[in-house]
Amino acid sequence: MTRRVGIILILLLLVSSACIKKVDRPTQIDPLQYFPLNVEDIYIYSGTIRTAVTSGKYDNLFTKTYLDSTGDLVCLEDISVDDHGVYLNSRTYAGDSVPEIHFEPPIPIAPWSNLIGDTLHFATWEVRSDSVNSHLRAQLECEILAVESIVTPAGLFENCIKLRMTYRTIDNIARKFFDGERFYWFAPDIGVVKFNSPVEEGELLQATIGSITYPLN
């Protein structure tokens, strides 16, 4: 009798689990408002990575090109967009010191909310185009820290979302290219106006976004 009851309970659990539907986390703001992607948008920052240019639109896939202060290529990023957010698909560095890296699934890189304290936990595979095609487990934690005004040489930007992004490679490996804590300030209709990462920091000096040039005259 006990065995029959156990079997019935297992069957009930299987039926109930089959009825559970996956519900996507709703986007509370439009991510593209805080991460505009117009072909030929140009951002110029202080710091090592001086210029960021949006190019290469193909369907919902864009390319961001990053240059240093001398105009030499630093890296390229493939960025995708869907109804839920803006995502980093891959990053390719100039030179051979760092392999091309893909994220499967792509990782979110834009605010999804303007609620202070809202967090997002995301699991991905960091796939490296190295000699062994390394597949590494990684986790990303994002948190909305503040909504505040930021002043840079490009102007005063109000209602900026301050986002903390903490990336961690779970698998034990000697070279960890993304691990660490980063902070970004996203201004509405502009994008990143200030950033602070383990390797550099910068703020927006000037930009051309759509038909608007900053600082405003």
C-alpha cells in the first residue's frame, strides 16, 4: 500500500511540474533607451579606451569598435538586441595575447530596471577560441545601485542608472579576462557616460548619438 501511495505521489509531482510554465522576467524599462544602438554613433571617453563606434548592423546584431587614443584597434564587440534586453555575444581583441571570447548564452550589458536594489543573476559559458576551445562556466550578477545625476565634460546627465556588474569564472583557470567588479552609469537616450572597471575608468568627453552632438551648444 505504501509503495502504491509513493508511486501516485511521484506521478502527481510529474504532472504538476509539466504544467509549470517558464515566465520571462519582465523588462521594466526600455534597455535601448539606456543603450542606444544607431549605426555611426561615436563616443569619446577619457582613459585608455578612447573611442567607441557603433557599426555593422545586421538584423538585431550590432558591432561596437573600440579604439585607443592613437586610433589603434583595442577590441570589437558583437551585441544583440531582443525584446528583453541588450546582450554581449562576443569580444575580439587586437593581437594574439587574448583569444576571441563568446558567451553562450550572451550576457546582459544594459539596465533592465530603474528600481534601486533590483538584482539579476545570470549563468553563461565563456567559450574561448584558444588551442583547446575552452568552455568555462561563469556567473554574472548585476545590481541597480542608484538613479542619479552625473556631470562629465560632455555635460550634465540626469536620471542616470548606476549599475554594478560582477563577473566570476567558476572553473579554475590561470587567466581570467573578465573577472571582477565593474560600475557603469547609463544616461537615458545617451548610454554609458561614466565607467569604472578593474583595468580602467573613464567618463564621456563628447559624443554624436543619432543627430545630436554632446556637449550641447
